[in-house]
Amino acid sequence: MNDFASAYFLIFSNLFWVNLILAIILVFFERRNPTSTWLWLMVLFFLPIVGFIFYLIIGQDLSKKKMFKIKAEEDDCFDEMVKEQEELFNSPEFSDEYKEFFVYEDIINLHLKGDKSIFTYNNDVELLFNGKDKFKELFESIKKAKKYIYIEYYTFKSDHIGSELLEILTQKANEGVDVKLLVDGMGGRKLRKKSLEPLKHAGAEVAFFFPSIIPFVNTRVNYRNHRKICIIDGKEAFLGGFNVGDEYLGLSKKFGDWRDTHIKITGEAISFVLWQFFVDWRFATKKELKGCQTSIENLPNNKTGIQIVSSGPDSKWTGIKDGYFKMISNAKHKLYIESPYFIPDDSIFEAIKIASLSGVDVRVMVPNKPDHPFVYWAGTSYMGELLEAGVRFYTYQKGFLHSKVLIMDDFVSSVGTANLDIRSFKLNFEINAFIYDKVINNKLTERFINDIDNCKEMTLEEYNKRSNIIKIKESFSRLLSPIL
């Protein structure tokens, strides 16, 4: 018994020192958000062993300095372009011709100065709302490729649609087209390496972002590459919420119909989607880039304004989140939000509440069925106060809602990969298109209104009737929201 007590005391003492060291790192070195810091300190204190393992999996900030260094090098490429664009904006001729855009000059400047996101206006955008249309358009574009196909996805599975895409890519690689495929190391864990062999044998390059050291197990939950983009010959670029898997075609028994939003871009903005791919490719492969591509041939006649905004752990500013905040704050009469995960930080939460209290028609659409229970319950915990402020909430009943869309008034919209949650704001690598165009805004609005027919509105009365079990789930999940 004495030996057992001695061993227990020794283990406990060591755990105490490990926890103390981690606490020092958290407080003095990582410079986290205070809320997140206190949460981790509580986890380490109350769960000495489990908390330590949990921290190693999702809490550590290894490689962040390296990311910042690479991002800083890439940002230098755009310094001159930012200066040129600022001069262009100040010219009377430009502001007169494109005065419609300059009603929202503050949003444009936010992205230009904060994220070095160049404003382009020679663009055309096609909206894609279901997997069948998205993959049909994508496959047709890929089959026409003559020079290159660059693809980047968070989730890529070796199922029916994934195998079909790999087969088409292999065929294009055999034709001499430069094919590069980048998949996140965690999201791509169901992509069988054997299924990639024909593609590699055809001469294509395949890379994984933060790959797993141990097969089928990836301990790095943070810093995932959540971007979904494809660029073909500099002529067309795809960006949005759809990954590669049969469930995105509505073939999953668990989720059923899959409602998402993707865009196909033609025009100047493609060069900045392409640049983001190169930056991610360089980080994953350690291969040097060959310089910026800033010109696109055969520009469309349409004048759709676009800023491609990327954000992640390597960004100095939270570009996409700041763009969301600005749209919410600037809204005068309408703000529609679609997001599968609704975990706003304090600033976004207050901005939505204030917008609604100011008389803006604020509507939020979220899924009815959760794919991540803790995330789902954390999201519902935010509804009560916003419902009291007049925000209208809808839960999508026809399958799963995965669309990441913000619609502001009649001109500004955002479509991309970033959810309205803390993980997308700070921990994931994301990319969004901020679109300045009445037609696109109207089409997104029409789709949102049509989606309401497949929703159930959550009223304050119904919300207040939820059970004590649900309230406990919400309280616990909200406590974890900074790290979900």
C-alpha cells in the first residue's frame, strides 16, 4: 500500500509540474485570447492527464512562426499593387465611372489595406447551389484544360465522385496538362493512397497539407486547410463550400440532400485565387514559387467587383472575419446569413445584435441536423439573446445546410469556405470572395428566400421551451466554443 501511495504521489507531482509548465507557456508565450487561455487553464487543472493530451492535439501553436514568415514573404509581392490601386481609387475618372462600387469604399479599403486583397471589377460569376451542377461544371472545365489544373480541397474521398475526378485528372495529366492536387492531411484521411498512383504515374503532383505522421491518425486538429478551390488555365476558377465526396451529391443516408453554395469565376479575380493556391502549395511542398501572375487574358464584359480574401493562422489580421463584421455593421436594411456552424465571437455577436436592434432585417439559417454535436449545441446557445433582439433564425429541414454566405443590403455579398465560427476566423485556412454586384446579390437573396420554404423558424417562445438536458448541453458546449 505504501508503494502504491508513493507511486501515486510521484505521478501526481510530475503532472503538477507538467501542468505548471504548460500554464506558463499559455500565459506568457502564446499570447492567446484571455477567454481561450482561461479555458485551457481550467482543462489542465481539472483534467491533468486528459487535458494534457487534449492540449497536445488541438491546443499547441507549433509551426505558427514559420507560417507567419512565409506569409510575410508572399505579402511583399502585393505591396506595389496596393499602392497603385490606392492611387487609382483617388483618381476622379475612376471614381466617377465606378461610383456604384465606391458607396462601399470602406469595405474595399478594409480588405485592400488589411489583407492586401486587390479589388478587381472585370469579372463574371456563376452561382452553383447543388453538387450535381457544381461537379458537372467542374468536370466540363477540367476536360477542356490545355495548360494546367490546380486543385485544392479540405475533404477528398476515394468514393464514386472522388474516383471519377481522379480518373479525369489522370487523363489530362497523360495529355501533358500540368496537374497539381493539394489535399488537407486531416480532411483527406479517407483518400486512399493507392487510388492516387495512376495520377502520379501520369506525371501529376500530389501533396498533403500538414500530413499525418501516423497512418490514419492526425493529431493536428488546428491549422487545417479548409479551402476548396480549382483553377483551370487561368480562364475559370471555382471556390466555395463543396468538397469532394458522394455526400456532397446528396447521396449520404445520414445527411440526405446537401445544400451548399459554390461560385465559378471568370476574369481578373482568378489570378488571386491562383496566387493563394501557389502559396499553399509552397508551404506543403517546400517548392519555391516563380512569381506573381497578375494578368488574365480574354476578360469578360461584365463588371462584377470581387476581392479574393484569404485568412488563417498565418495572417496578421482576421481578414474574412473583419469583412463579415464590416458587412454586418454597415447593413442598412437587410442581412442574411447562411452557415452550418454558428459560433460567433463577441464582436460578431454584438454586431449582429446591434444590427437587428437598429432595424435591419437580420435572418440566420443553420442546419437542423448536426454533424458535430458540440458545435451544434454551442451554436444554439447563442440564439436566445439574438432572438430577443429581433434576429430571425431558421433551421434547414431538407437535408444538410453547408452554405457559407453573407448577403448585405442589395449590393455586397460573400461566398466562400469560412463558417461563421471562431475556428474559421482564427484556426483554419480559409478563402472567400467578397462580391460587389446587384445581380449576384439578388440571386443569392432569392435562393435564401426559397430555402426558407425548406426551413422551420425558431421562435423565442419555442426556444424558451427547450428541455433542461438541452440547456446543459448548450452551456457545456458554449464553454468549449473558443476551441471547437
